[in-house]
Amino acid sequence: MPFVKFFVLDRNAVMIYNNTSMIAWYAKKAVSERNYRMKITVRLTALFIAVIMSVALLASCAGDVTDEKGFVLTLDNKTDTYTVTGYKSSGATDITLPSTYNGKAVTAIGKSAFFGSEILESVTIPDSIETVGALAFSNCKKLKKVTFDGNSKLKELDTGVFSGCEALTGINLPAGITKIGFRAFSGCSAIPTLALPEAITEIYYFAFADCAALTEVTVPESKESLTVCANAFAGCKKLTGMGTPYTSADKTDENKYLYKKGTAYLTTEDGKTLAYLLKTDAETFEIPKDIEKVSDGAFVRLTALKSITVAEGNANYTAENGVLYNKDKTTLIAYPAGKTDEAFTLPESVTAVAPCAFSGNATLSDVSLPASVKTLGESAFEGCGGLKVLTINAEEFTFTLNSLSGVILQTVNFGGNKEAWDKATKDVAKGNEALTKFPEPSYIK
């Protein structure tokens, strides 16, 4: 009788008669089936976990309900409170949000809850509301008025809460608001004035950007200091009550600025860098003694400013005829936008022109740069619409980003030759495209 041996490989009985190929075939089949079952097990486990998570989510938030006025409410079983998550319009233009539903408090307005409403004109928010989600009322184009209950518990206004509400003219910010978030009111182009609440500590990046009608921001008398982030009021062209630092949009602590009671300017949080003036209709400004740095563009768009001076004892800056320089006069920092001289020749000591140095001056028509100046800071003459004659005594020159943006020159006097001019204007930096259409300059040498 032949020798017979049995192996149990994953419930597959394999009879072996000294036949190695048969063993290999059954072994392969066994492993394949085992792998298949493992895959099924993994998939079933994943499905089980997903089901458990869904059940947990459903347990924490019950299904949406709609009250008699059309507000969509979601119950959070963890807090036993409701959130307004939507609105099924009944045609009402003036609404008051509910403070309770079925005996439970309504404490929040969810993200994008009223986003893009085409009919809302007035909203009243009760004191039960503790949080308002991002974009909650964004792009409500007809929204004119928002009223918060006098006992509002709100502490912050989230990202873009009222952004794009271009008809909004009236809003009473709750007294307890400490932070106004990123683009919270950006594009609210009809708001004329703004009174900041007593508790305010920070106005975030672009919070009021492009509020074109905004003329004044009132800081409470009791407020000793306030952090204003970069570009918080960017594009507020009529604003005279508070400035807006002209900086990059990078969200870093370097772009946070501090308002201190009794000062007429914003500084970095250490108080050493001048960022921008608070009163943008000022005709003169003195650089304080303890300022160690003036930010690029600190005086940009200040068309009323005619003269800059420097306090006695300041170790870093000097001024001459209302123009600001570094201490040794090698860098021209700022030429006031409201200065009315038609012609200006930079001192021979100057080797650099700071970014935005002349930006926005509409009166200058003739500027002469010494041979020591071989380039311009970015946006150096941006918006200088009256500039017609530019003399460049350097033999080689580089135009930087937007250095002549908005300028249509009629005459250029150049210290170099044609080859150097062609090099300077070939592939010229963005914002200087008009130079490519400029005829041959007058060569000084």
C-alpha cells in the first residue's frame, strides 16, 4: 500500500503521493483563499468603524427641524442646545433669530447659514447666541442693518461673517467682542463709520478691507492699546480716523501692529517700528524719538501729508525740507504724498530709494536721480500721475516691480548708452509696461 500523508492547510486537506506539483498547487490555492478572506475582513472592519462613527455623529446631532418662521435648527445632544443652520425663506425681509426652540436655547449660528440670501434686509440677533460661524451672512447683498441684543454674549466675529454685504450701513458691535476676524466685513462698501467696542483687543487681517465709504473708526477712550493686523483697513480710501499698514498679506506676528492711547500712529507690538498713521488727514508728522524703524510704505496714500520731521534725539532718521531719510541720508525713506513741489532733485548722498517712497504724490512732475541711485524700491513712484520728466544719471539702471506703475513719462534723461537703456527696459518688471512703449530717451553723455 502506498504511503499516504495528510496536511491541513487552512482547512484544505492535501493528499500527497510524492507529487510535489500537487502540493505546490494546493498550497498556492490555500494561501490565495486566506488572503481573500483577510481582505474581506479588513473591508468589513472598515465598514463597521464607519457605521459606528455615523451612529455617534447622529447621536450627537439630531436631525434638522424647521420652526414656524422657517429657521432650520440642529440639536446638539452634547450641549442640548440648537444651532441655526439655515433659513427657508417665507418672504420676510426683516428677521429676528429665535433664542429658544422647544424649551432649549439657540446658542449658535452655523457656517454659511444665511450665505447669499437675496431678500434679507434686517437681522436681529438675540443675546442667547454665543458663536457665529464663518461666512454666516456673507454676500447678503440687500442686508442693510444688523442688530445685536445689548446683552450679547459674543466674543468674536469669525472669518467673513458679513463679507460682501454691500448694502450694510448700520451695525452695533457687541460690547464683549474682543476679536474681529479675517475679512469679517470686507467689501461692506456702504458702512460710513465704525465704533469699536470696549473689549476689542485685535482687528484681524483684511477685516474691513474695501469698505469704500468708511470715513472714521472710533477707538474707545478707555482702550489703552489695540492690535491691528496688516491690511485690516486696506482699500478704505475715505478713512481719516485710522490708518492701515501697507504691507504684505502674510499672516505672521511681524504684520501685527499696536495702537496705544494718546499716540497718532500704529507701531509693531514692541513699539519700535512705525507702521502707519492713525489720523490720515494730518498735514505734518514727527517721527518719535524711540522709533528705530519706519516700515516700507508707512506713509503711502496719505495725500494730506505735506511734511515729515524727526524728533530730536532719534538716532536712526533725519529729515530735510519735509522729506524723510535714514540718518546718514543714503536712503530716501518717504517723500510726502501731499507735498506740492513740482520738481525734486535727490541729494548726491542718496544711493537707495525705499519702496513706496514717492507713492501717490500727484504734484511732482520732474524728478532727478543722482548717479549713485541705480535702482528703485518697489512701487517707488506708483500712482505719481503728474510725473512727466525723469532724469537717471546712473549709467546702468534697473526698474523694479511697479516702480513706475501709473506713470506716463514724456521725457527720460539717461546717463548710460542705448545698449544700457535697452537692457533696462527689456523684460521690464511688472507694472512698468509703459516703458516698453517709450521712445528713445535723451542720453546725458
